[in-house]
Amino acid sequence: MASSSSTSSPLPVLLLLVLLTASSAAGEDVAAAAGRDKLTHIRVYMHERFAGANATALAVVPSPLGASEAFGRVAVLDDELRDGPDPASSALIGRFQGVIAGTSLPGTAAPPAASFHSAISLVFTAGEHAGSTLAMVGPVLGFAGAIERPLVGGTGAFRMARGYCVMTAVAAASTAVSVVFETDLFVLLHKP
């Protein structure tokens, strides 16, 4: 008669111990990194001119569906970043450069569906952040109200940065051929 042995393998217990140790060490690394992260709020003003000889935003590819449609339209931006809403009394501190493309087919966008996608570089040329950039990539969920997009990285003082941007039109500073956006950058900076 064969006897059945009820010996169990120590492998599951060892595997569990290894996993617990690894997850504990990873948690400590995350906690240590979180202690070195710093949330910074930066307010700048984006000045855009979309008409005239000094336009800073131009449609370079029209929509293949017609002039009144946004899908397929591509525009390029080289807007000014200033430290205030008034172009006459504020200092130029950088550029807001990038591309924006229409991404919603006619009749398919239901609010708040994305109608445009953007890839923007905020290039700081003067002031505290001179020589640094921030990268902003994401959908534009409409131009009424605040526009929020993610910050996905940067260079210089913004290496390893992440966060978000909220842009709100400044009605008093906008005209028929230009718009000024108060641009609030909430940047999480990692300090090694």
C-alpha cells in the first residue's frame, strides 16, 4: 500500500517572502522620491496674434473636408510668453511653440470630446527659468473656459518634470486679431 506523503514545497512561501521584500523596497524608493519632489506654480501669459503681418499662429494645412471644418487642419504656433497680460508693459520671457491639429470628424464630437490635439514646447529665454523648456502634449477640449493639458517633461531646470497647465483667456487683453491666455503651470520637479 502506497502511503501518501503530505509534504509541501517551501517554494510558495519563499516566493511570497521575495515579493513582499521587493514591494517593500519599491515602496520605500517611491516614498523617498516623493519626499524630494516639489510642486511649483508658475504663471505666465501667452500672447497670440492670428492675423496681420506679425501673426504668431498660422493654419498651414487646411481641412480636406472644407474651410469650415477643423478635422485635418494643422496650425503652427510661435507665440510670445510674457510675465504679464499687457504686451506694452510686460517682459518677454520665452516662446510658446508647437503644432495643433484638428482631430474630430464632423458630427462625431460630443462635448467634451477633443476637437484638437497639440504638441507644445514652452521655451524660456529670459528670467528665472532661462534656458529651460517644458513639454505639453494633449487634447484641447474646446476653447470656451479653461483649457487644461498635461506637462510631460522638460529640459534644464525642468528635467524629469511632470504636471499640468491651465490656460484661461484674459478678455480685457484680447482683441479681434489677438488673444492673451493666463497660463498657470503646476510643475512637479524631481530633485535627485
